[in-house]
Amino acid sequence: MSSAAEQEAVAGKQAAEDGHPAVAVNGARRAASPPAVPAWPGTPVPLGARFRTGPDQVAGTNFALWAGGAEAVELCLFDGPGPGGRESRVRLTELTHEIWHGFVPGVGPGQRYGFRVHGRWDPWTGARWNPAKLLLDPYARAVDGAKGNDYSVLPAEVYGHVRDWPQQHVADTVRDDRDSAPYVPKGVVVHDGGPDDEWTYDRRPKTPWADSVIYELHVRGFTKLHPGIPEELRGTYAGLAHPAAIEHLTRLGVTAVELLPVHQFAHESHLLDRGLKNYWGYNSIGYFAPHAAYAASGTTGQQVGEFKRMVRALHEAGIEVILDVVYNHTAEAGELGPMLSLKGIDNRGYYRLQPDARRYADYTGCGNTLHVVQPHVLRLITDSLRYWVTEMGVDGFRFDLAAALARSMHDVDMLSPFLAVIAQDPVLRRVKLIAEPWDVGSGGYQVGAFPPLWTEWNDRYRNAVRDFWRHALPDVREMGYRLSGSSDLYAWGGRRPYASVNFVTAHDGFTLRDMVSYERKHNEANGEGNRDGTDDNRSWNCGAEGETDNEDIRALRRRQLRNLLTTLLLSTGVPMLVAGDELGRTQRGSNNAYCQDNEISWVDWSLLDDPQWRPLFELTSRLIALRHRHPVLRRRAFFSGRAHSADGLRDLAWFTARGTEMTERDWYAPAATLGMYLSGRDIPGRDERGAPIVDDSFLAVLHAGDRPVSFALPGPPWAERYEVVVDTSREQQADAPGGTHPAGAEITVPARAVLLLKVG
């Protein structure tokens, strides 16, 4: 050892191992706790802060915190508004099954609080207790301070270690004894049983999976620029509940909104250092609390009621609410990250650690991974999920990096505790469950592998459709599977076609308009030298990079948008749209706008009145309505491809441009044209009254070539005549844009177009 600082770090390690206090910052110690107020014993369940009537009908709040291995826990109560306030400490002396608990008389709704947890500081064994750091209750139902602590840099005080220690390679081992309370958000005691908790008259839409059309949106970004929403409500839950916002959703025809993360989240230090903030919200710190910055009504509990009212308003319009949830990691990052909650409660109990215990196992790319195998972590997640269903009214969840949750000790395991618990839970097994079926760890790509009950984001659908329309597929085999429900991925274990959530775009990546306008990412505004974001965009700019005045290129781009949306909404499975794609929204070439809380990410509602883009919205709405009317477009069972009648008609057939059925050789040959016949005569299942389901039959012709092609319409038994109902070569769609054609006729399919023909 040549450095005095290194020697001090080692001395700190030895002191921790010996059970003595770790080294302090510049010799400065924590201030002594203020005089404590007494706590009654209380109960260890439920976890968190629950306002109730205690012994002798005395009102107060029961506090319970799981902190395995801790030596002591102090409850910290704060008076006054804002990030500061006078702190009073209450020692929780009752310990039951590693849960510290106590009932504090007189504490009621609106009370701001946190915890200080005492224990050893020994990062070499994963122990990182530091009572100088105020910790957020993992079960807090509301969080205050998100606006009051809107700092431009992350203060050094919020770190459990000395962030600016001279020897950075050991910085995380040196404890920081400065008080973090003025700089971190606090939990808020919330009142249960008020008018916002009355769900008697709420009617969940309960839309069947096969009938669902999902619309991914950001609460702030969707409402921030909407001219019909009062300015004070824009960017909030109340703004999304406003009739002007809901009117757009109902006119479009979607059945569910999938909200980007609304759990309380924090901003990363590297973004704050660049003057940016986390916009998407995939940096959770409170799994029970609606993100406070999205509340118009206040942040001392009012956000809970506002969120519930938003859910009710959407339900009244027949729209389900699905939450994008991030249970795979938290905002505390790795060993060099801040100490905000779980890291200081029981680092070893909540996070997966590497064998050396000092560093974190990172299957998420975000610095840490929750240790879901641990019973108390599994309890935290499932308690949170049930809370959002039973008390907040939501209808389902999309699990970010779900493969990380399905890992047992190391490998992804479809019999893992997390998946097993979900499958048997009487509440959770009844709601919509969507997996993002991958993570960044070894063996993490699991598309098609999740068990029944689960649907999955199908990125193979996305890739195939993008490649087809930029004419980059070597043949049409992949496209055939994706259009017809991806049976190669999901036809096992009783799964159905709606196990595939089909999408062409999502929040991460190009918008639909940018996908036909850019071939290279343009993420310079993120301040990372354009290194962030994927380079695998599978996009085609139609001849010019970015915006152009060339009207031919602009017209071609709009046609490609119509092709992509039409393909998505005619495919078997569950379609997912991204907010603004139906309007031609652009992010100016950014494919990673996670930190752009500005016009780059917000929906530009002026596009709805632009004659150049209005027809795209009308086409999208028309296609969704067509899908709702025709069960053949939203099948509940996979196609068989076999003849079910003497005339040889099958439920699904594929045709070449010659009008002949596809052969094995045709599937392997390069092709830009594909005909898909969907029979309405052979739909499995029965309707609600037990009658057979019968529908019209359709022929969809997809042509990605840059020249028109002659297509021979199949004759009997497939059809006697065909009526064109959608023609994407046309900017404006009339009721019958292409007229009627006899079977066997040759029609001209324009370059880069989709024709949908109803069979007669």
C-alpha cells in the first residue's frame, strides 16, 4: 500500500469486520438523533405504512419494514412541506420474522416519513447499512419530494459511500456519514377508504385477448401538447383522464393503453450532469407509488386518488389500463450508485451479488438485478402487483426485461419461483400479463418460451415486417409465420395466437415515420456522442436521410407508413401501436429518446389537422374498426392449413402472383409479393350463445417491390369475385377504393402496396 487513502479504506474494511464503525468522511460523524416519540408494538403485517385505528380506538399509523440482518431501525417523521422539514425519530423495537414494526398514535394521512437502518458496513461481504442515509419505504403508497428535490445534479449526500473518494477503485468501500434526508424523497402516509377507493360502479372492460388492440403511450408525452386539455392538466394523470384525450383513443378504436412506467422513479446522475432527466421512467424506486411528477393535484397523497380517477375514466370509455413495470432492477444502480431504499435496508437480501459480494450481478444493463428468488423480494413484487390490480384498478402488466425475473440462481427457468407464484395467484393469473421476453444476460433471449397465461412482445414479428417492406428478406417464409400468428413460436402448451403481441415500433427505437425517413440513428441530443441506441434499425429512408422537400420521397414515405400499419392490423395476434405513429410523429431520427422530456418525445397534435397526415389517422382508425368487425382477423386458435370441406377450401392459403398456391419451392425463392387467403367459413370456436362463428373471407396481397405487379385472383373454390376494401397506394381511402373484380382476373398491384380484398 503506497497511498494513505488506500490504507484508510483497508482499515475501514478491517474495522467493519471487527464490528467497529467504518471510517467517516473527513472525521465528521452523524448528528445525534433528536429525542424520539414512543411507538406502540403494532403489527408486522401489512408491510408499509397503514393508517388505522389502534388500541382503545386511538387513530394512528402502523409501520412495518422487512430488514433482514439489520441491527436497528428508526422511523423518521418529517414536519412541513418541501425537501426539508424537522425530523423526529421513532425507534421500532418490535421484531417479528425480520420485520421491524410499531404503531405511532396520532400519525395520519399526509405524514412524510422514511427509515434509517443500522447495521454493519462491510461491502466486501455485501453489507452496506448506513444510518446516515434516509431510506424510502419500499411499500410507500405515495412519494413526496419528486418536485421539491428537482436538483440539477445528484448530491453526494445521497450515496452510501464517498462518491468523490480519491481512490475511485475503492470508493464504494468507504462509508459516507453525511445526512441524506434533505436530498431524498419521502414516503407519504395515505388514507384508505376515501371516496377514491369506491370501486362499486367501476366496470372493467375485460376485453378478450384476441379482441385487444394495445396503444403504448407516455402519460406526460401524450398529454403535454394536447390543445384540448387545460394547460394545468397537461402532462398528468388528470390530463389523460380528460375527455379530449379519451376522445382520441375512442375514435382510434384501441381497447387498452399500455402506460410507460408510472411507478415512482429517479433520475440517473449521468443524465443530471448533462442537464437531462430520465423521461421514459425505467428507473423505479417505489413499486406502490404513482410517479409524483405526473400528478396535477399534489404530491402528499393526492396523486393516488388522481391515478384512480384516471383509471375509472378510461374504464368508462371501454379502455383497459396496462402498466409497463420494472421489477428487474431499481434506480440504485451498482456499487457506485446512490443509496435510496433497498440498498440500505438489506443490500444482500434484495440484490443479486457477484461471488465477491461487493459487486452486483447485472442482467439488466442498469447496474443491478433484483434477487427475485428471495421470498421477501418475491413478496414485494407480488404485493405490488396485487395492489395495482385490487386497489388502483389496473387491468394488466407488461414486464420489462421479464427474462431477468424468470432467472432462478443464474439461468432463465420457466419453472422459476416468480412464474410459479404468478400462475397460482388468484388475482394475478386473471389479468393481462405481457413479457418482454429477454434480458441482457447469457441465455436471456426467450421469445416463444414463456408459459401459458403469458403473452410476449414478438420482436421476430417486428424484424420480419420491417425487412419485408424494405425488401430485405431472402424469402417469404418468415413473413408467412408472422402474418398468421407465429405458430412456430407459440403453438405449444395450449397457447393461442394472441400469445404474440405484434409490433413494428415501440417506445425504444425509431417512430414509424422515422423508420421510413432515417437509416442511421441521430441521438446527438443525448450527449453520448451518438453511441447510445441500437444500430440495428432495419429501416429505409426512401432515398434521403431525414426530412426532405422532395415530394416524391415524402409521398413514398407516407405510403410505406400505410403499408406498415395495414400489415400490423391485418396480422393474426395482438397488435400494439405507439402513440403518435397514427399521426406521423417524428423524433427527428432519435432511436433512444429515453432522456428527452421535450418536443422530441411529446406527441405533436398539430399533425392531426395537417392534410398531409390526417389521412393516416383515418386509415388507422378504419383498419381497427375493420378488425373489430371481422373475427377472421382476430382468431382465437391457430390456422390448420387443412381442408375442412369437400371443395378443398382451407382456413388459410398462400398464393403467388400467378394465382397459384405456394409450393415448397416458392417459399424458399426470393419474392416481393405474397397473397394470404383467410377463410371466414372455418373459424374455430363458438360465439357467446354457442353458435358457430362465420365471417367474410379475405385475400390480402402484400407487394414490396418497386414496380407494379400483375396478380391473378384465385378462382373457385376460393371465390367468385373480389371487392377491394383497402388499397394503401391511395392517400385517401374510400368505402370501395378499387371496385369489384371477378375471380381469375388479373389485377395490377401498385408498387409497394397492400390490397385487402373481400371475397364474394
